[in-house]
Amino acid sequence: MSKMGKGGKLEDLFERFWQWRLEDSPDFAAFCGKMEYNDRVDDLRVEAYIKQKPIIEGFLKEASAIDMSDLDHDSKINLRLLKEDLESTLKGLDFMGYYFPVSFLENPHINFMFRVDWMQFKEEADYQKYVACMKSFVKQLGDIETILLEGIEKKMICPIESVREVPQQLEDLIKKIDSGTSVFLNPFKKTPTNEKLLGMVEETKTQLSEILQNQLKPALQKLKEFFENVYLKHSRQEPGACYLPNGKEFYDACVRFHTSSNLSPEEIHKLGLSEVERIKSEIMKIYKAENLPLDMKECSKLLKTRKEFFCQTKEELLEYVKKICEDEIMPLIPKYFKDLPDIEMVIKPTPEGMDSSPAAFYLAGTPDGSRMGTYMINTSKFDVSPKYEIPALCLHEGIPGHHTQASAALKIENCPAFRCFMQDMKYYLAPSRFLLHTAYMEGWGLYCEALGTEMGLYTDNYKLLGRYNFEMHRACRLVVDTGIHALGWSRQKAIDYMNENCPIDSLSISNEVDRYITWPGQALGYKIGELKIWEFRRKAEKALGSKFDIRDFHDVVLKAGCVSLCILEELVDDYIKETLQ
């Protein structure tokens, strides 16, 4: 066993691994604010993933050769996280998740919209890279057809619910190109600050417009026709991953990937049923207090008729979200958190063509502040998103939820980059990708929703109901995700269960179920992670008694970075020992 001290070779291994990650995935590099690879998009071909294996094996061999006894505590944690990531990815690649690159939730054209939004245009080379990247994107669209045909041969095929909307999404992009309103022309809307670039920018716009019309549009049309004439006809009619070749093992791997636990799907299903009953009793208490019908479906139907609970326009919903974040949540933060990171958060509507996306989601900023953290609101759902649910939603996605979590990770000192950046993209690849640490990431978001009660944010029964509605939603996910993918439930059975137990509108339930179908296991991370974080907090409270400080506990969790639940528990245990000393 070779010995690598605190510095030197260990940091070199971390850095080489990180630089390879960025070079291997220009999309991820751009997500991290690294613009060196803006001239190309990710290579999604099967050969690209096959080529990853020997490289990952090489990094794992190096990592395994290190003598842990020669490392300080932080270095040991970092090395364990790297090995955990490498081992998980190697095993995951065998499940061939790369055969599902297109769905209504995620696909190359949506990814590329974000790529364009993240790009910086300061000098001539930036515009040249954009043109090259557009050509690379056109090629990627051609590769997709080959990938999907291989998937059909291997019976690694998306269920129909995941891809039914794709042709219309592609058609919408084509129409935008024809009307001259494509988002891919957005970089040319702003006048360059450097006047010397004006002529070049106009020339580049003309060049790019020609590429859109003569290359991108035909590629989108060809892919659309492939879906209509070939892929939709071969798509799986059964929604569950259990119907894939090696389906049970595939779903078990997805469960481990997203929960970082050894819980079986059957155990999670039972836990979900138990949580649903517990939360239902809390909801019934509120119904009684407000003289509402004691039937969830009937009450939900009644509340939807009360106009005061809903925004009347997209703009009103966006402003209401901003008000909750700025005026109601921020004043409460200092009592529960300290040293919040200084990365700003912006609240924006979701991009065009993403009406089927969830009610909200978050995109992390960059350490240098060149891109702010972005809390995205699906404003198309203004008439079905009750105002009383917005406080819980804001806690989850904004501050102190995902924005604080992701920003804190970016600001951790003396920490390898792979632990600071959450690769919050390409969920479809799981388990054939580097770890996302879903349970830590989403568990924290759900924990923050519950923390709102303690913070006093839910100032009336309806806001508290909004919090429990959200928690019920996540508990139902444990039942439905495992029901579909392990127990072979039909889509309709999953919808019926959600309608019976989850007080959200029917259209949202259908979209939610299609999401669970599309991303097996992802929906489990929320409740599993939240329950674990509460378990760790109760342990710290019991051990420390009067020495327990909620702000210190939150600091430990937030400054853990991207970690598995077992590593997080060790960090909490370390905090307990240090505090007692």
C-alpha cells in the first residue's frame, strides 16, 4: 500500500478526477460555471459510456492503493466519498441507463436550452464557441436515433408515458425557429458591451440563424418523425422498471442510488403506507378545526372553488413567491442558521416548453457569482397551485432549502470540487452515472418544509395544511414508486392511489405519476432523506441536552457537501463528540 499524506498526491488524484469529469461532460462543466468546453455538448453515444469504464477503474485502483492510516480525518472522508462514487458508477454502468436519453422531463433539447442560458458572451471566442456548440448539438440529435434503436434491440425502452409528449415538444421548437423566436437566438438580444464586437455579433447571428434553419430544424424534424413512426410504436406499455430485462436488479440499484440505503422496495412500500396514515391524521385535525369535510377528496374539491386561495395570473404567482421568500422567510432565518453563503438567488418562471415540469425546481449558482442560484417556478400552474402551499414550496426550493444547501456546498473551504458540486442533471441515467446523493439533497428540502412549523412560518391552519399536503405527497411517493417499479402497478392504479390519498389536482397527479414512471426511485429520496436527518437531529439533541444549538446542527448538515447519509451521520457524530468535549 502506498502512503499519501494530507497533501500532494491525494489532492492530485482528486484534481485529475475532477478535471476528467469536466472534460468528459461539457454540460456538467457549464453547470459548474466552467466555460472551457462551450464548443461542444455531451457525447451521449453508448461508446462514450463504454469508454468511461476503464478510466473509472483506473481512478478506483489509485484510490484503493492509498493507506488510510496516513490521512487526516477530512482526507479520509473525502477519499471514502470518491471511492463510493467510483464503485457505484462502475456497478451502475452495467444497467445501461444511457438508453433513456429522451423523455418529456429531460432531453437534449431542454438541456441545450439551459446550456445556452448558462453561456457567457464577452468576447469573439465566446460567440465562435456557441456556433461550434450548436453544430455539436445538431450531431447529438442525430446520435439520439442510433441510441434509441440500440435500446429497442436490447429491450431497454422508455415507457409510453415518458415519451408521448416528445413529438409535440420538438414541433414547438421547430415552430419557434420558423417564427424567428427561438430561445437559441437569445444570446443576440443583448448589445455587446464591447462596441468592437458589434459587426462580428451580427455576422454570427446571421450564421447561427442559417444553422437553425438548415441544420437544426431538419434534425429536429427527423427526430420527431422517428418518434412518431418508430419509437412510440415500440415504447413499453407497462410502466414499471420491473418489466425491463433484469428489471428487479435494475430497480434495486435505482433504490440504492437515490436513498443511499439498503432498504428494500418492500420495506420502503410499508414505510410509505405507515407515513401516509400518520400524516392523514394530522390533516384531519386541521379539517376539523376549520369545519371542513373529513374526506380528503371532497375537501380538496371544495378548496379548489375558493378563489382567494389561488393567483389569477402567472405574474401574480411569481410575485407572491417572491413576497413569501423575502418578507416572510428571511426575517426568521437568523434564529436557525448562521453564516449563510453570499450567493444570490433569483426567482424566475420555467423556460418555454416546460409546462409539464414540476411546480418548481432549483438550479445552483456558481462560486464566482457569475450565475446566481435560480428558483424556477412553473407559472403555467398558477390556477392550480394554492397560495397556502407556497410557503412550504419556498422553504424547500429556496432559503433555507436547496439554494442554501447548494450554495453552502460551493463555499466549503479546502474541499475537493467533486464534494462541492451537486450534479443536479441527467436523472434518467441513474444508476448508470456518478452519484447524485438524492436522499441528502431532497431530504434536506423536505426537512426544511417541516422546520417551517418550528420557525412559525405557518401562521394559520391553511398554511399548515399546505405543509402537510406536501409531506403527504412525498409519503405517497414511497408507496407509488415502489408500487409501479417493484410490485408491477399499472399507471391507473398509481393515479387512483394518489387521488385517494394526495390532496393535489388530478392533472398534477397524472404528471407526477408519469414523473415516477420516468425516473425510477428518484421520488424515494425525499422522505427517506428527511426521516434520516430528523433521526440525526434527535440523536444530537438527546446527546447534547442544553448544549444543543440548532444553528450548529444545521451548519454541520449544510457544510457536509454532497455526501451519502452514512457519511452525514458520521459528521453529526463528530459534531456531538466535539461539542461534548
